[in-house]
Amino acid sequence: MHIYTSKQIKEVDAIAEQQGMLPFALMENAGSGLFRKISAICKKGEAIAVLAGKGNNGGDGIVLTRYLKQNGYSAELIFPIGEPKTKESLQHLTHFKACGFEIAPFDKNKKYDWIIDCLLGAGSQLPVRGDLKDTLGWIRTQESKVISVDLPTGVASDTGDADESVIKADYTFAIHGFKPSCFLFPSSEYYGIAEVVEIGLSHTTNWRIWTEADVKKNWLKRGANAHKGTFGTGLLIAGSDDMPGSAALCSIGAIRFGIGKLMVSTTRHASAVISSFVPEATFTFLERDELVQDDLEKMYSAVAMGPGLHPNEKLEQCISTLLEKDVPLILDAGALMKREYPERSEPVILTPHPGEFSRLLEKPSKEIQSNRIELASKFAQHHKVHVVLKGEYTVIAYPDGSGYVNTTGNASLAKGGTGDTLTGILLSSLGNHADGKAALANAVFIHGLCSDVWIEKHGAQTLAAHDFARLLPEVCHRFERGMDEEDVLKTL
């Protein structure tokens, strides 16, 4: 479940060779691993075309075809853009022929049940030209199901760029680790079902997917002698007379995810709305400059600020004062403005959606979406903050250069208020967990999983942010019982 750029993959290969793992052996491992994946979905008797390119991706295809043919599958090895050029691919081609197998001609009139795309790997460059472009055009006219190896031909490895000739795979099997474009836009739309094929190498990257196994490992267990102070006291500075709902939804997320005590700093009008949804919340109506007291760190385990607030000079002054306090600080919505961040012992967490992040970076949203992982990571490292870049495949970037990609969630979250609920879940999670990284990742995972649970029974368009009040108890209960994500979905 690790994520590698094309440069990192080259470094991995170089290290492996220094340690005695020759490229020929790695190609053999890749081909055998691909066979195990593909034999689980392809049937014997179905016509399979393995389209191999000139590089090592094509070499993987040669080994794969050998395994398919040796195990009774009706597979053909085809070189539509020319035979391989790399040393290891040529060695495997020699072995392929020595086994009594032949190369098949590229017959555009022949029909196949499956086309396996081994044309280009992670090191490929766009745009696509010549015979390769013609080959992709032919693939797009076929009714065959398509399996891509490493990445669909026509998408970039490290960004969301996609060539106009790109093919859309039904399955993609990435070698050693996912490539960033699997989680970027628009490239992710062409991957289909994506899985990793391990090839026997240790992992060196500090970016990976956060999984349900990670959630279970880092799930907070409540002791029998626990009290409300055990699970943190959160301060939420949110809500206004014209946007009381934002603070109410944030409060729902915090209370339902298990915070011990919630103090909400808001207007009196907003407090009436919030208390109708979350009677457990307590309120303060102090002016913000009075609120940030000298003993703030002792009073609260974490602070969240921004939902339902309008950016202004007074708000910015309050944030500046909060940044001087050693308490975890979540900044969302109205609190997301361009500023510098001081060094501090406790984390600052920014939770922008792509439009807000676009304003922070002064870059177009399209560029943000095409480079979500890299841009979030660079911002986090430069400003020494944690970034939760929301949206499909939410990116969680840490100031040390590491990070996670979240794969839960769906289009039902594309509705006002769901981000506010996430802020509340984050506030609770930070107050409950000693591991700040796990606190963020768990919160994002559970938030997304709630929406996945919703669409199991309802339409994506019908989810409302206040539905988290009942979704969170159901999802959390299943994890407390130690169930996997698939089991959670089956029981709801």
C-alpha cells in the first residue's frame, strides 16, 4: 500500500541491485506476481492479448505471458510498437522462446476477451506519439476488458496529467507500489480497480495508504475506570449568527467521535441552534481576545477554529495569539488564510478543500488536483504544519515529509457541512490519541467510511452532514468490535 514516484522507483531498483537482487530476478518476480493476480480474474479459454512495450514494463509482460501459457491460458505475446530493447527484457524473451513459445503478430482484426497493457511503465513521458498512439486508439475501439501493468498507458506517473490517447483500464496492477497518479486528477479516472504486486523488496517510501488495519491498530480502547477528562476537552471557536449550522455540525462530529468535553465559543444565537443538536456542549461568550487565556494549554487538549466564521482582522489576531500557545490547533474554513507559522511543539492542522488550498498557494484548482500529494507535502514541510487536503483521496501531509492517502469516501460528501463534521472528528481524535499522525489519519478514514456506509443503502445525493450523528455510532461500534472495513459495510 506504499506510494512511489518514478524517481523513487529507480532508486529502489538501484538499491536492490547493489544488494544482489538483479533486475532479471525482479522482472521474474513481477511477472509471477502479475500471473497470480490475473489468473484470479481471467478464465482459461478466454482470449488474452499481452501487448508488450520496448522497456522493462514490456519485460514484465513477457514473463507474465510465459506463466499464462505454461498454466494453460490462451495468451498471446504481441509487440505492437517493436520488440524490447532493455537487457533484462531481451533475456526473458530468449527464455520465452526457449520454452517453445512464439511471438504473435499484431492482428488488428482479431478479437480478445482481455487486453493486458504492458506498453509503458512509470518512467514514460507524455505525449504519446506514432505507433503507440495508434495502438492505444485500437485498444479503445475494442470491447475487451483491459488490465494495465503499473499504470494505464497514457497517464503520467507522478502527476494527474493524461494524454488524449489514454486508455481506460478495468484493473491496474502496480509493481512494488502505487504511483501518485493513481490518486490524482484526471489520471485516477483511468486506473479502474488498482492493486499492488509485491516483488520481494523492502519499502523505503514515507508515503502510503492508510488502511482499516491501521485504524484498528490505533483505535482508542476505553478503560473501565475512564472519565470525561480521559478523552480530552476540546475548544471549538466557530459559528456566527448567519452560520450557526457550521458549529453545530462540527460539534456533532466531536461529541459522536468520543471527546470527553466540548466547549464552544460562539454567539448566543448560534448557541441555541448548537444546543438543539448537541445538548452535551457547553458554551462561552467571551470576546476572542479574552478567550485565549494564559492557561489555555492546561484547559484544553486541542482547539479547532474557523467553521462558520468570517475572516477579518480580529479573527487573524486571535489566531496569531493561539499560535503562541502549545496546544494542538485545527484551522478550517474562515481561519484558512495566507500567513506564516511559528515553530511550536504542538501541531497546527490545516484542513482546506482544493478551492481553499488554491487560494493559499495562489495556484489554479486544476493544478492543485493534478499535484495534490506533492503540493500538500511541500506546503507542510515549508510551513511546518499538518495539511489535510480534502476531497476524493484526501491527502494527509506531515511536516517531516511523510504522509498518507485516504481511500474511503465518495461523492456523497460533496455537500456543505461535511467538512465541518470532519473538523469536529479531528478535534475529538486529537484529544483522544497520543499519536498525532494516527489521530488525523483515523479521523479522515472514519469520516470517509461513514459516507461509504451511507451509499450502501441510500443514494449518494441524499446524505446530509447531520446524518453523521447516527453514522458515527454505527461505524465506531463495528471497529470497537474489531471488524474489518468490508465487514462493517456488510453489517449496515
